[in-house]
Amino acid sequence: MTKVKTTYNRRTFLKTTALAGGGMLLSFSWLAACAPSKQQVAQLPKNWFNLNGYLKIAENGQVTIQSPNPEIGQNVKTSMPMIVAEELDVDWKQVIVEQAPLNTDIFSRQIAGGSQSIRQSWKALRTAGATARQMLREAAAANWKVPVTEITTDKGILFHKNSGKSATYGEMAAAAAAIPVPKEVTLKDVKDFKIIGTSRKNVDGQKIVTGKPLFGLDYQREGMLIAMIVHPPAFGLTLKSIDDSEARKMPGIREVFSINTYPATMTRGAFDVDAFPEMAVIVGNSTWEVMQAKKALKVSWEPIKPYSFEMDGWRGKTTVNVPAGLESSETHSAKMAELAAQPGKVLRKDGDPDTAFKNAATIIERHYTAPFLAHNTMEPMNFFAHVTDEKAELVGPIQTPEFMEKSVAARLGLPLEKVDIQMTRMGGGFGRRLYGHFLVEAAVISQKIKAPVKLIYTREDDMTDGVYRPAYHVTYRAALDANKQLLAIHVRGGGVPDSPVHANRFPAGAIDNYLAEEWSVATNISTGAFRAPGSNFIASAEQSFLDEVAEAMGKDPIDMRLEMLQRAQSKPVGEKNDYDAARYAGVLKLVKEKAAWGSAKPGVHRGVSAYFCHNSYVANVLELHLKDGKPVVDKAYCAIDCGIVVNPDAAANMAEGSVVDAIGHALYSKLTLKEGVPEQTNFHEYRMIRHHEAPKNIEVHFVKSDVDPTGLGEPIYPPVFAALANALYKATGKRFYNQPFFPEY
Amino acid sequence: MAQFKLKINGQWREVDVDPATPLLWVLRDHLQMVGTKFGCGMAQCGACTVHLGKTATRSCVLPVSAVGDSPVTTIEGLSENGDHPLQKAWLEMDVPQCGYCQAGQIMSAAALLKSNPHPSDEEIDAAMMGNICRCGTYTRIKKAIKTAAAK
Ligand code: FES
Ligand code: FES
């Protein structure tokens, strides 16, 4: 049993308030700062009754649990409330789940990103449930005049064994609401979990399969108008002038104008990435009418001049410099190759790699590249906004509501408390909806036209006004001695505009002589996080390279990795290694066993790969055969160590999706540019994986663990690319270095 | 603008719109039926799939003027109580991740099962390859279709 304080060194405070109707409402706040700010304190009494907490209990025993974080398909709307319900000790059938509003007074870190929702809220969610349960027990003890220690609970019922008394949570809810919040509560033992670790269905499942409104694009409001953007056709261009004479005359069109989402003088937040602050906007009565006017609108564009703006980001205030020019993928590739041939910025150096390479009997040097990728969430970017002089009301799909609330307030010149963001279910995120420029655009448009408006991106807007996965190039070198022993590894990598190199990850720590360097290329193309940023590429390069090194050493690729991990575990090199070698080896051993690695199957070609990122460990084996020279992936095995698995079947679903998603991006997808113009504009040009290309069978295995849970949205994705490349090598005798592997297919 | 009488999910509905307006936007904007989704607008992703008669049709490229008397079925009308065998199988397999593509997936699968109650893997692939799922739920979708077909 773990005892936790309900106040974390003054950082936490709890508020209780009785609900009308005798229910009970608990509110928790885990503030990021050590104490609430003056502004927050001033707000408290006013907001007290408007706050929704994590849970409320009705007289009939029904429990409503607020799911604090945005739902993008990672299934937190089911799994986060499961954790609260576990500690509350209710029957899952009694639980109603609601999407919580954005409220940083109550909830901490309302972000969908970094695979951190479960990991960072684990304790908070458990404490929320346990605290309510404790108050219910205290209420029952007082009522029955027995010691609280004698009150037990099960499935939403309080029991006192000696007297034979019992009551439902609903019957005690009103009394419990009057109980002071306990200073300390006891959390369950992992072995006593009844809900966590059992599979529970998606709480929105019924609504999804019957087509109920759930998504931002589905949101409607009386008197709502439709807005669309016309953005520059090329990165490196900006708006010069608009000729709206035709467009204005078209049926259903209300207004045509230009906006500047982020004026140069505005300090942007960390997620205000936007290559096209100035653009044209058309507002009309219906989507189709606005789409037609979009085609008729004549806009002149002009080249941008180099510019800079302030960004208040992760590392404090920085100045971001944007170069001018019309960039092409070809010139990016040439520039990256040039930088790859020069020394980069040294990130880590262990031992004496220079001497090791000088004395090597064999040096293996390989280059790996990958293009920009568009996120292509199936629901295009959109947001509803209704801005009045009094307040800004925003509804829609956003991964970073906390951040965008600040951006909107800054842009509109409204105090923060006058900006309200409601989160809808998202038709996919994958990092794209971290960057909420479309939300600010909607707010600016609504403010200008003084009406409620829904901004909708067409697929073409979505694909060509993207925040792309950077393009990458990385070089791996290995030095082997005359006995084929590994002497040194050197990684040098970079990208447009970011480097994917994580210097302290494996194989750092497992090898005496190691050098990691990076470089970067400035660009005016907007890029950002894409499912497992950086890792999604470096894992494929590293794990493909190790496969080749193992072959040169004459070793089985799993055995070779296990030997390196053994070294990292028993005698690690350096102190900053950011992985647990035993857990890393654990997933490799598990996948080896489950895939019956080593037993050859005729006509089946297999590849293996393992990676650690976003706090979870994953190993994959892929099996494929060739049909007309093209790969068909028959089966995939996933071994995962993410600590405790909250909702196993949903976690398996996430793993299956990651495997499919990775196979698609590895084989087919790319976003290329010519003279600043994205060459793919819709799904006829941008190749996505489809039904017939997905593996028929994906086996997912979890390492049994009592360790606190870590995330799953991202870490399963990166290793798949290399498992595929390594299996392709077995099938074709050819190594695959450049993504996508089958660009023309 | 022109008047159109459309038979949608068994009910006659009237709209006054530009004849070129795709059925998708008539459903979503004019009839407030938002279960049918917008994904690409050019018959490439399947998110907007409805049934025109018995045929799976991409409503994003179907002008309302071309609908005529053909009955239209949308996800909202696939079954009265959300209990079509495919909807039940979808829930049993817990298919959706983000869920956005799933109405279109179900409508494509429903048209397939209507014409071919026991499809092979290859037939499922052929009928479903026009429906993209960015979340990668294809493997589960196939299992759900087979589950429904078995019932
Ligand atoms: S929206 Fe109709 S097929 Fe994509
Ligand atoms: S479930 Fe997200 S696109 Fe299919």
C-alpha cells in the first residue's frame, strides 16, 4: 500500500463543494507553480461553483468522471477515468465519462502529446479516486458511529462487517461532500486492482459507430457561418493583394478579407508554428459555397523577406529567424549531404573514437534519409470560434488547449479568463494538432466578422499548410577489428530543420568508443512534432545499421543487441545513458520467444528491431514475402514494456495501429517540395497505406510489470521501420536506406 | 438554387441548394446529419461513404442533382438502434481509435455484406481499399467484418 499526501508540498490544493441535488463534487488542482498565482487566487471564489472536478456522485450511485486530457484516438477518455474508478472502487458500469473542460485550476497538463497523459497523471488520477473513497468511508463511519478503519468498499458499496450495515456511495454522497478533504490517503496495491489491467471498451464506441456528432467538424451553432482560408501556394511567399470582385458576388458569400494571425510584433508561444501568418479568408453560409468562392478568388503573392519573431518556448524567449527563398526537396537533399560530410556539433564523446576508426580493420559507413511527411489526420484542421467584446469561445480539436488559450488571449487582446476552449474528440492528432494556428485564425476571423464561425480546411489546405515532419539525413559508422569485434560507433545526423540524434540513447553506454554529432539546415517550411518526433527516423537508421553491423560481425541480430545491452547493464560507459538496459533486453527476449526467432519458415523473411523512447520499450519482428517484387507484410510481433497496462485490448489496438502506420510511412509516404510548392495536395498524390497493404495478423505482447505506466501512442511506432527494412533485406538481398522504400508503388 | 426531394434513411427531406452541391454537404450543412464525414472531397478516402440504393457511394463527389429518387442510407440510418451486425462487431472488436473514418468504413463494409454475405479476405480488401484509416485500424476492421459475416 502506498500512502500519498493529497497536498504535494503546497503545490496541490483541493476544493470541495456540494452540488445542487445532493451530489458530491471534488476538485483537484496540481498547479505547475509552487503556489497559485495572484490572478488564480483572485479567481477562486468566483469560479468555485463553476468548476468541474474529476468526479461527482449522484444520489443513485452513478458516478461521473471527468477525463481531463484531449482525446485524439489514444483512448485516454476511457483509460484515464478507469484509473479514477479503480481507486474510487466503483463498478465500471456505474461510470459515466465526460470530457473535462480546459481548466488549469483543477487539472494538470491537459495536453495530448509526448505519450505522457497516463504517465504524468497516474498519481493525480489515483489520488482523485482514493480521496473520494476515503471521504465516503468517513461519512459512513460517522453515520454508523463505527471506526473508519472498519469500513470496507466494493463496487460502489460501503460495508461495515460487524454491524452488517451497508450503503451505496450515492446514499453517502451528500454527507461525504461535507467531510473535510483528508490530508493523506492510501492507494491500492497493484495486486488489488479490479479495473486497471482489464479490457474496457471505448466509452465513445457506440457514438462513433452510429455517427453521432463528436468531432470538431461536427460542431454546429445557431447562426454559425463557414470560413475557409486561401494561403500562399508556396512556402516563401506571402500575401500581396486580393481581387475579390468575382468571389464576393458568388452565392452565399458574406465576406472576403485578409488576416494576419501572428503580427510580427506578437510574441508567439511554443506551439504557434505557422509559415503563413498572412492569408485570405472567405466567409459564407455553407461549406460548398465557400469552396466555390475559394476557386474564384484571385490573390497575388510576393516573396517573403527574411524575418524574425519572438517565441516564448521551452527554453524561454528566443528569436526565431525565418529565411527567404523558395526551397525544394532536391536542394534540401544536396544541402544535407554536404553537411553530412562535415564535422557537426559534438553532442557526446566516449573513449577515443578517432583512434578506434584509425586502427579499424573494417569500417562500415551508411547513410539514411527520409523526406518531410504530412500528418494527414483524417479529420482536417478546423475550429469553431465565437468572439465578442466580452469573451472568446472556442470549440474544436486541439492537443494543446492550455497553450492556445494563451495565444488567443494575446492575439485578441483579451484577458486569459475571457478565453474559453472546449475540447472535442479529435479525428487524429499525431502531433499536427499541437500547433493551433488554425484555432487562432478562427478566433481572428470571428472577431472581425462579429459572428460565430467554423473554420474548415479542405484536404488540400491541410496538406499544403502543414507543420511537417522534418526531412532527415543521418550517417552511421562502425569500426570493427580484425576479429570482427565492434570497436566504435559514430553517429552524425541532422535535418531540415532539426537533428534527430539522441546522443544518450542506446547504443551509447554499450560501447567504449562512441561519438555523436549533429547539424541542421534552416528553412522557411513549417515543421514540428510527428508521432515520436526524431525517434521515428533515428530508430529506423540505427536499428537498420545495427542489423548490418551484426551481419558483418557474423552474429544473430538479436544476440548481438543483447550482448551490447548486457554490457550497458553490467559496465555502462558514461553516466548519462537514458535507458534501462534490462528492460530493453526484456522486450527483445520476449519478441524472440513469441516470434520463435531462429526457426526458419520457408518463403518468409523476417526482420527485427527494438527501440526505447517516450519512456516505453518496444521490440518488433516483421514477417513478409514478396509478391511481384513488392513486399507483403504477413505478420508482425510486438513486445512492449510500458509498465502497468491500464486497458490491455485498447493498448493492443494502439500497437496494431502503430505497426500499420509505420509500414505505410516506411514504404510509401512522402511530402516533397518544388520551388516552395508542396507537390502532394490530396490522397491521389500522397500515398497512404490502405486495407490490402496492412498485415493480416499482429500479435501484441506486454511484459508483465508492476512499474508505473508509461505511454503508448508513440513508442511502438519508431522500431517498426527498421524491422521492415531488415526483413526486406532478407527478402531482396538489398538494404533499404532511403524512405520511402517504395516511392513509386 | 433548386429544390430537391431526397429520400434519406426512409424519410423524404427537402432542400433548396445549388444543384452541384455534393450530397455530403447537403447532409452535413443543410440537414445537420454529420455522421457522414469529410476527408478529401475527391473520392480518395471513403470517409463520406453512404449507400445510394444498395451501392456504397462517395457522397463528396455525388452532386445532389444526381441522387434522384434513389434512396440514400447514411450511418445514422444503417440500423434503427445502432445494432446492425457490423456496428455490433465493431463494438465487440473495439475497432475505433480516433473514430473519424469509421462511419465510412462501416458503410463500405455494409454494402459489401449486402452483396456478398461471406466475403474472402481478398474480397474484403477489394471492397475496403478506398477507405483510409490514418490510425491504422485495418486489421481490426477486417476481423470485425468477418465476425459480422459469420453471424
Ligand atoms: S471525403 Fe469523400 S472520399 Fe474522401
Ligand atoms: S480510427 Fe482514426 S482514422 Fe480510422
